[in-house]
Amino acid sequence: MFGFRGKEKNKQQADREKFEQVYTTYRQLMYYVANSILHDTEAAEDAVQQAFIRIFQHLDQISQPECPQTKSFVVIIVRNIAINLYNSRKRRVVVSFDELEDWTADEALSPMAQTEEKDDCQRLIGLIESLPENYRAVLLLRYAQGYSTKEVSEILEISEENVKKRIQRARSKLEQLLEKEEVGP
């Protein structure tokens, strides 16, 4: 019975050391990845914190803290969390008081046009969200965040040609979904 507790303590100590090593090795890289997506230091810190919680939950999947597989694992986790945070921020419309003051009645759309425009936007967002993650990620990074193809390839760690192909396939898939929606069931 005492031997079992000793083994458990040794495993806990080994896990803590492994986690500390992952933390010290990758925290700056993870912050860089998150901040390159979010462009907000506080949000990037939140993303890194959430990523470390997830990494801790899956610590058994890390055999060696300093190896290419672990680096890829932590970058994918923080990238996906940052993209999710970015998407949730994008869904919230924020209008500053300055923008409200600049807004005039003759620039405004009619209430009916505003409703139609909002419905179209929501429909498109829904279709984009229904795309597979690899297509959705390249579209959001390229068009919602305005990254160049080269920057997207660096963030996702894939070739520029792969980014271009994914964008092409994502557009094609969106067109198919729009056509299917227009025709109806």
C-alpha cells in the first residue's frame, strides 16, 4: 500500500516537472502565436492560459517536452483557442461613441434593408461555421483578420500553396452550400 502512494507521488512529481518544462520552453512562442491572431495582449494572455489548462489535461500525450511533436501540439492548441476567442469577439458588434456621433440618418439603411443585411450576414456566418476546421481557419485568417497568404501559411504551419488550395476549396464549398440553400430541400 505504501509503495503505491510512493509511485503516485513520483508520477505527480514527474508530471509537474514535465509541465514546468513545457511552460518554460513554449510560453513565449504560445504568446506570440496567440497575439499574432488576436492582436490584443490581454486576449493573447487569456488564450495562453486556456491553452496551458488544456495541455495539463492532456499531459499524458506528451512524451518528451522538448521535441517537434510537443511544439506542434502546443502551437495547435493555442492557435485553435486564439481563433475561437477571435471568432467569439468578432460576433460581438462593438460601436464606439465616436462612430455613433458620425452616423447620420441619410447614411442609414432602411429598417427593412438593415434586417435583410443582418440576415444575410448571419446566414453566411452560419455557412462558414459549418465548414470543416481547416477551411474555416484559412478563410477567417485571410479575410476576417486580413492576413496575407504567407502569414496564414506561417500561422497554420502549412505551405502557401496549401493555403491557396484550401481557400479555393472553401470558396467552392460555400458556393455549393449557398446554391443548395437557394434551391431548398
